[in-house]
Amino acid sequence: MNHYQFSAQIERDRETGVYIAYVPALPGVHTQAKSLPQLQINIKEVIGLCLEELSVEEIAALPEFIGFQQIGYMYE
């Protein structure tokens, strides 16, 4: 069994309060939930479904996550 580590971007919709998660390294992998614990369950399930469809070579070719950086910008 292989172990993979992915980073998810998590946002909260201001209107509905729903949490949304995206995995930038896996195009198309995203989900939503009303709570953060449920979001984690959902995103793991979607990652698993995505990995089932990829070959070992495709998984090895996925981009390496480096990190997020916040950029400040003044707008008038």
C-alpha cells in the first residue's frame, strides 16, 4: 500500500457557510461539506477515487507541492 500526501485549499462560502476543498495537484478534485470534519472525510474519498483512475506513472508525474504564499496588495 502506498502513502501519498496532498495539500487541500479550504474556503468557506460567505453566503451559505459551506466549506469547500480543492486539491490543486489533482485537477477536478473538489468537494464541499457543512463542517470541517465532514469536509476531511469527503476530500479523502474524492482523492481515493481519483487515484484509482491514475496509473503509477501518472501519479509519479503529479506536480510537487511547494506551498502557499499570501500576497498583500493595496487597491484603491
